[in-house]
Amino acid sequence: MAITITVNGKPHSVDAAPDTPLLYALRNDLELNGAKFGCGLAQCGACTVIIEGKAVRSCATPLASVAGKAITTIEGLGTSAKPHALQKAFMEEQAAQCGYCANGMIMTAKALLDKNPRPTEAQIKKALAANLCRCGTHNRIVRAIQRAAKEAA
């Protein structure tokens, strides 16, 4: 069954079952590999994308449920030559050690900053509470988000 989804502003037709996880379509069909398969249970955040302004776990989101909705992946934020403010701040703060969680952290932070451009440290930590980082760079991640918020002002 062909399902049309809009990713990073472009429509794509994906031939998949309606209950196929969005993550699989992004990685396997569209070759957008920024969102990672972590736990497959929507508990770690490695697969986070933004759907209609909200940070969503793509591993547990059925493809059919996002037809016609605006989906943004990390590839839609910036490029190597011109990174998004959050991507730049993560690099400057050395917030990613292994990098596996970075996609989810950045996408969750993007959704937060879009709603609250000047979050407190407590609000940042609350927003990221469900995103796991095994490397322990949480303090650098918080600083990166604070830097991006400050620079965007």
C-alpha cells in the first residue's frame, strides 16, 4: 500500500503496510539515517523526529498515522556547511560523545525551543528526561541547548 508522507518539506510515497513504523520508512525507504533505532519501544529517544511541532518517537509511530502531516528529521534542520543553531551548539559544547543519542536530544530540544525560546535549565532537563544518553554528557547537552537559545535571541 502506498502511503504519502511529507518529510523535511518534500512529499514521498512509501510502499509499506500502514502499521510499519515511521522509523523504518525514514531509514529504509527514504535513506534518512539520522533517526536511530535504539530500543524499538519508544523509551530511549534515539528515533525522535518532529511531527507537527511535537517531538515524537518514530519507532512506535505507525506510518499511516502521519500521512499528510509535516515530519521533520535532523536532516531537515541543517547541513554540514550550514548547521542549525542546535547542531552548531552541540559541536561547540562537545555534547555528543558517541553521537547515538544526539539526534533525539537535538530534535527534542528543537521542539522545546520552538515552543519556549528561553527555557530554564529545569525546563530543559524536564523536556529531555525521557531521552537516554549512556555516555553521560547530559551537562554538555543542557549547555548546548542553553547556548542555542541564547544565540537565537
